[in-house]
Amino acid sequence: MRLPHWSVHALLASVPLFVSYLYFNGELFGYHATLMSLGYVMLMGEGVWLASRATVKPNGEDRLLLLKLHGLFQAAALVCISIGVYCIYHNKSIHSKPHFQTVHSKAGLVVLLFSTAVPALGALGFKYLGLIHCLPESTHAVVKTLHRRSGALTYFASIFVAMLGMNTFGIYQGMSTYVAMFLASLAGGAVFNIYYAKPQVGGFFNTAPLLSSIE
């Protein structure tokens, strides 16, 4: 069953709202937590939703507009993520704390690397930009498939990494932490539902539709 659109938007927005309620106090860590949840969960999730809507539309202006908006949302997500990473890195530096010591930070670094590679693949595979014509035609479908699959992997991994962060010593806030984790899992589930219940296209594990061309 495909979730109604309003419920997807509400779930995606609930995570950064609740995280900001828990942690945003004007200090660098609060900025980190808020911006990372805004970038990964909400903006990246909305970008996935836009791409999902575009996939089931025929080639034309409506599809192209959705794909452009998808790119803008993903770019906005990357800006938020970049600032969020800077905030936590600078916060640790000014407090003379070592970097990348927790499981959360190490896993987050891997997801961050994917977060920079996936948009590059997306730009390369977006026919509107013309970059894909620099590649042999036989590789076009592979580039597009890699973008979609690695993008999905990055998003779902970011939800897992966020949960690791909430459980990190010094950040854990009892029952409020479990509420935040529950909201994050629901947001991840909503995005998975976008893939799994995509009309006329098939489920998340159906690879054939991913070989279709992009506007």
C-alpha cells in the first residue's frame, strides 16, 4: 500500500523538528544534529519523493520539472550536511577532542563519502545537463542505475547512522531518544514505501525499470 503524500511529508519533517527540540540550544553540537537531520532525513527524503513521482511520468515538461526539483532538494541537503559536519568537527577541535572515535562518526564518514559521490553520478546521468553524452551510450543505463541504487543505500544508511548518534554516550536523553529514533525509523520506512509501492514501476528490488532513460 502506498502511503498518502501528506503522511510522507509529515514524517520527514517530524525528525528535524524533534531533533532541534532536543538539541538545538545555540551551541555547535545543536547545529550539527539539527542540520544533519534536516539534510539527510527531510531534504534528501523529499528529493527521493520527487524522483519517485518523476519516474512514473512520461517524458515531458512535468517530468523534467520534478527531476530539476529533485536535484535542487539534494543540493540543499548537501549544503545542510556540509555545514553540519563542519559544526561538529569545529566543536571537537575547540574542545581538543579526538575526531572519528565513535562508531557513529566512523559510519557517518562513510555515508558522507557516498553523499558526495551520489550527486555527482546524478548530475552525470541527467540528460538535461548533457554530461552523459561524454560517456559511451552502453554505460548510460549503468550510471543511472548506480545513482538510484547508491542514493537509496546512502539514505537508508544515514537513518541507521542517525540512530547510532542518538545512542552515543553524552547525547542519549532517555525516553526522548527512543521517540527520536522511532520517528527516524518511520521516516525511513516512508521512503522505503515510496520505492516498494511505486505505481506502474515495481518494487525496490525490481531492477528493470531502473534501466529506463531519464529526461
